[in-house]
Amino acid sequence: MSELIEPREVPLGGLRAMTVRRTLPARGRTTVGAWCFLDHYGPDEVAETGGMVVAPHPHTGLQTVSWLFEGEIEHRDSAGHRAMVRPGEVNLMTAGRGISHSEISPDSTRVLHGAQLWVVLPDGSRAVDPGFEHYAPEPVSGDGWRAWVFLGALLGSTSPVTTYTPLTGAEVTLEAGTTLEVALDAAHEHGVLVDAGTLSVDGSPVPPSTLAYVAPGATSLVLTAGTDARVLVIGGEPFDEQIVMWWNFVGRSHEEVVEYRAQWQALLAGEEQDRFTLPDDDRHPTIPAPELPRGVRLRSR
């Protein structure tokens, strides 16, 4: 293990704002592989937080990956897809050149607990048509552990879900006292997010909601559970392109992001543009883009 990335708390907004714990992007580390965003949330009592109410909003140049441990979230997007996110099932939305979507937990959800991740698309694929995939991986298991591989390959399981760079994403649960050695691709970098329990990575303890970073060169990592524990393992080929991330957009320059924002605002104003449409969801007002920082150019990282 090379370093620990501590989470920062970020309110999602609203009258009873649900708060997430964000480890990516972080100061000094924008990506792990092509993973560029990681929010961990819950377990939250929906009666207290109001649940997840994210009205229609746009994305460009990325894929969103939704993974739940408890509860449900309804997804609707402007490409016509409508699906539920449930525990053990991954929903992957490819924004490509531009998409908008909403994410709202239904009234039947009492507790909400999971992770929201983004994957940056490489330059040659970032203008692909928007798309959506749903996949329920079959678990693989061994002595004291179980895993659900939702992207890429790990622990002898492979996901068919589309990625545009080599990636790994998996949930792993371990019983108390279990030690599991996970074989890795040494050309990739990896992260281990502790969701619950007492756990160490390569002999070093990792606090809950913290992301343990494993640099390229490692051929394996060792997970040791002091109590029953659950982690997310992410990884991929190091992503060496410079990107500009602002609000919900990923681009390659300040000018691109300014254009994306202008096109989204034009849609909301009823003006003509050719990048975004709205999902079939009028339950909550569409989210306008925030103001860009005045007199400051967005910097690549």
C-alpha cells in the first residue's frame, strides 16, 4: 500500500441534505486508473436525510457507475433508459458527448447505503453516443470471503460491462479473521475503499470510508479482516491524459467546459443547441449549472 486518501464530507444539497464522503478526486491524486470520482454514502435513514433526490442534470466525457449495499435508486436518462439501482447490481451510464439523468430514491427505501463513481473516457472515446448497461454479477467465493466483480476482472470473475480503458471494480466481503490475497495486474494502480468493519491492506490498518492507494508494480494485495468487513476494490491502467473536471463535466480545456455549460443553460432556456436533451422526469426542477469562477481559467489536472 502506497498511501491513504482520507474522505471529505460533501453535502449533496436540498433541505435535508444527504452527505457523502468523497475520496476522489483528491489533492495530489485525480484518478486511480480512469476512476476519477468516488462518493461513499450511508447507511442513512431516509426519514432523516430525505434520501437521494438528484434532479435532471448533465454529464459529458465520462461514465457513471452506481453500486448499492442497501436501498434502491431510480435512474432515468435522456437516452430513454429507466432502471432501478439495487444492491449487487451495477448501473453504468456512458455520457459520451452528452447526456442528462436523474437519480431519486423511491418512497419504499428506508435506508440508503452505497457508492457513486465516475470513469473518465479517453480522448478517442469521449464523444461516443450515450448509453446505459445493467449487470448483476454472480458472486465468487472462497474460505471466509465473497466477491461481486462489476467491472473488469478480479478473483477469477469477469464482467461483460463496457469500459474504454482497462478497469477493475468489485465488492469484496470478508468474515472476521479472514486473510485474502488478491492477485493484481502489476501494470495497473488500485484503490481499496473500506465500507464497513476493521480491515488492513498489506498489514496497514485502513479506517472506514478511507481509500487505500496501491501504486503500479504490485502483483497482489493482502486484505485482513479483524471483524466482518466489506470493501470496494477499484483499479486500472494509469490514466495519463490531462483532463478538466468542473461540476458534472469532463473535458480537455477551459473552453470546452465553458461550451458544455452554455449548451446546458441554453437547453434550460428553451434555446437551440445540439448536445443535451432532458429525461422524461418532471418530478423536480432541472438543475441549472453553477456560475463559472470569475476571472479564473479552469486548470487541467
